[in-house]
Amino acid sequence: MDRRRANQDLQLSVNLFKKGDYEQSLSLLLPLFSIAPREPNILLYIASCYRQLKEFEKSVEFFEKLTLLHKHPGYFCSYANMLAEIKLSVKSKKLLIEAIKIDSNYFDSHYNLARLEQSLASYERAASSYLKAHRLNSSHVDACIGYGQCLIKLDKASEAIVHYKAFLNRYPNSSNVLYSLACIYESTNDEENYKVILLKCIKLSPSNRLFLLKYASLLVSLKQVDKATNVLTHLLQDNPFDHRIHDELFKLLWSNGEPEPFQFYHSACDIAPVNSLVLELVKKLVKNNELVLALGKIEPFLSVNVYHTEALLIKGHIERELGGFSNSLETLKSIRQQDLSLASVLNERCITHLCLNQFAIATKLAEELTLLYPNNQGGRALLATCLKLNGEADRYNQLYDYQHLVKVISIPSLIQSKFNENLKVELEKLHLSRRHPLDQSLRMGTQTEGQLFNTDLALVLQLKEQIDTEIKVFLHELSLSEKQFMDRKLTENFSYSGSWSVILKQGGHHKNHFHSEGTFSASYYVTVPDAVHCGGQGWLKLGQPELSRWIHLEPDYCIKPEAGCLVIFPSYMWHGTNPLLEKSERVTVALDVKVSEVKKSRIDLKAKSLCCY
């Protein structure tokens, strides 16, 4: 093949790649590779074609050839991004660091390293890399936004605001940076700035779906529900199967107490009964205990999407809750082999075996889940239930160690003043919904949106300072006891991964649940009704699982709430409340605390590896 023909084929293969015809592109590239096995563009596009075709081993083979022969940082970045895609983050990071060594002024190396660190929740390192990338290319929007996002994760919202404003001084029409700034104002409850900036975004991009979704949310907070509904329904006309729009519209209708909140879901799914939107509808129907209707929706979907893992999981769940335990197991067994070790699959199989009183089998599945997914709080909660039902009291008591891992703290400085009464008034203004969230444990009550502790409300911040102090004391005492927490040693460093307020009214309660986002969770009681003195109304229950309607266990431990009292417990511990039967109201502030772990030394890690069988 002459050089001219080879160049023509290479250009044609590149055009085919850009059009997404990867197999056809490869058919031209591979013969070229046999003629010119060192040519970097040929190696790069062959590796990239295999990546797009999900043939990752072959992609690695050609990326290895490319980076061995050609020390250009761009090639190292492409290889690193492919490895990051298949979760080989350690090698991906090494390649990006090598790219920076090759050329420290190459923007993409710093930017891609920042993205990788951010995906690994290493926000300090990610922020550092984003800042270097931003200095190399100060007009790059995503580097600017990424740096701000990391600052927010590091509880430096004010620095993120300064950073975004500096960018906008130079590029005032950057709608995505404006939107990021609006989101910070929203999270800190700076309503006026949030509204002004968001309206600027919409003026710049009046048809932007993301901006309009946020605008609808703003209208809800301003109690302009009808206007918000109009915004969302108009969006839906242009995007009839958009999951996010449907979800936002449903939540608006549900929280506003509309009698037919599922109407738009049903209309769309009647038109396209095998569209993936059906899964979202079915999950909501299950949450609302409409199991027969949900089963009727999932079966037509599965008739076409026969091996759809999530759909099979949902069907197995519904069958079990309708009493068809054997049918449920058969459905779950039909899930593809490569998906049988997914946390959600192990979880559903385990619960079904519990319903069949096959406690030993269930315990093995729960152990497998916690081994494969050590940070999965649901796995720990499930294992605790299995151990309890399987009669393994010692292991259960180690996991649910009420003596060391649960603490009830009275805060006198908040009780002796009118602090709680005034705090209640402040919190009530933040409760905008008329109905409990469908996807939460709360029933017959309301819950605030967003991060409560990010507000600038004086009394909320005062409460946060008091809770900070109590949690530091709790973690210090835990460290002094040298008590291992799930085979881990915790530091005394923590951050809040969630904070919100709940108001329970007559009939109000929390279904038994666990929290997936924290190490420890806590509830501060702002006001407590007299009803708590009668029949255990509103009491906090610990240790009572709520996995299935067919599993019934009593709580291990109950705590009578008192105003000015803080209760701390592990996030994986089952907890709920007894209903308030009388006409009354209970106001709390709830939170999740993420605690850092002591990093194991190289010697510890080596010893651990030597002990593996």
C-alpha cells in the first residue's frame, strides 16, 4: 500500500470513528497497523475503538504499545481515562502523574487527574489539581466548576463563591458557572442571590432543561406551585420520557397532596410500556404499596427486556412481598451470572431466604455482601438481622453494641433558655411540603430539603456548634475505649454528610430504616409533646428491622425523647419511631456524621496480605 493510500485510509478511519462506526474504523486501522506498527495515530485510534466497543483487554494492549513507544502526555491521558472507566484507578493515577512528569504544563494531565481524584472523593487532592489546571487555562469552564465543587465538599462554600465570581468577572455570560454559583446560594439558603443568579442563567439559555428544572424548584420554595407545575409540564411536552422531569413533577404533585400524582407516569408508560421509565413508575408504586399494579407494569417490560437485572430484581421483590417466596427465588436466579454478586441482588436473595426461615443461607449471603461491599451500610443492617434470627447472639451484640455505640446526651444550655422554642419557629419556615416524601422513612409528617447545616440561620448554626462539641466528645470517648468499629479504628475527625429537620404530626412516625451516608447518625429533639408520656408514643426504637412484611421482630432498645436531648447511634443500626397517636407535634433535627478512619500502615497491610488464604 502506498503512502498516499495509507493516509487516505487513516483519514477515513478517523472519520468513521467520529461517526461512531468503530468496527468499520477498525477494519481499516488493523491493516494499517501491520504496515506501520509504530505510528502513534494508528495505535491511538485502534486502542480507542476497542475502548468504545468495550473490548478493554485489547484496548489496554494497544495503549501499552502506544505509551511505550511515544512519550506524549496526551496519549497517557487517553489511556488513563480508559482505565478510570473500568475502575482501575490506581494505574490510571500513575499514568496521569507520569504525564505530568513528561510535561508539567500540559493542561489535560492536571485536569484528568483532578477528575479522577474527585471521583474517588479525594477532594483535597482534586482541588489542588483543578487549581493547577485552572492556572494553565483560566478560561476552561469545567476546571473552574470542578474546583468549586471540591471546595464545597471541603466545607469551603464561601471560597467557592469567590472563585466563581472571579471567573464571572472575566466571562460574565458563562451560564454553567452562573448555574454552579446559583446552586451554592440555594444550598446555603441565600434565597435572594439564588433567585437573581438563576434568572440570569435562564435569560442566557431560556430552553436549558437543567436550568428550568431548578427554576421549577425555586418556584416551589416561593410557594408558586401552579407556576412550577406549568414549567415542568411544558418541559415534559418536549421530553416525554425524561426520567428527571417525571421525577420532579411527581414529587411536586405528591408533596402538594394532589390526588393523582402518578398521572404523567401512567400516561407515558401506557404509550411506551417497555420504556425504561416504567421501572421508575414501578419503584414508586412499590413504595406506595401498590404491589399488584406494579407487577402488572413490570411483566410487559420483562417480556421484551428478558434479562434486565433491575427489572428482575423488582419483580422478585414484588413476588416475595405478595407471598410468592419460591417464585421470587426463581426470578432472582434468572439474573445473569455476572450480576449475581451485585449488592442489590445479594440483598434481595438474602431477604427472601429470611422469609423462608432459611437463616443460615441468608447469613452467608449477608456475609458475602459485607465482604464485597464493606462500606455498604445496608449490608451491615441486613447482616445484623440475619445474626439475630440465626441465634448468633455474640456476633449480633458486637455489631449492635448499645453500651458503647449509642449515647443519649442532654444539653442543659439549650434546655434552660427559650432556645428550642425559637428554633422551632425558624425551622417551621423551612418546611414547605404538605406530605411526607414517598422515598423516605417518614410517614405523616414533613421534612426539610437540602443541607440544614449549610443555612445561615443563627439558631441553626448555634445548634450545630453545640452538636459539634458533643460529637467530638463522643468520638474521643470511643477512641479512649479502644473499641473497634466494624473492624476499623476511627479518628476524631468528622464532617456532616446530611442534616435536615422533621416535624411529626398526629399518626406521624418513622418506619424502621438505616442511613447509607454516615458513620454515625443522630437526632436532636427540639420539641417533644406530652404524648410521649403515654404508651411509648414517639419513642425512638433501635434494632427492629423492616425488611419485609413477612419478617416481624421486636426492637432491642427504646429511648424516650426529651427536648434538648441528642441521641447518637451507628448509621447502620435499624431505627424508627412509634407513632404519635394523639393530636400533637414533635420537631427534630437529624444528621449523618462521616468519621475518618485511621489509615493502616504499610506494615499492617503487609501483615494482612500474608494472612490471606
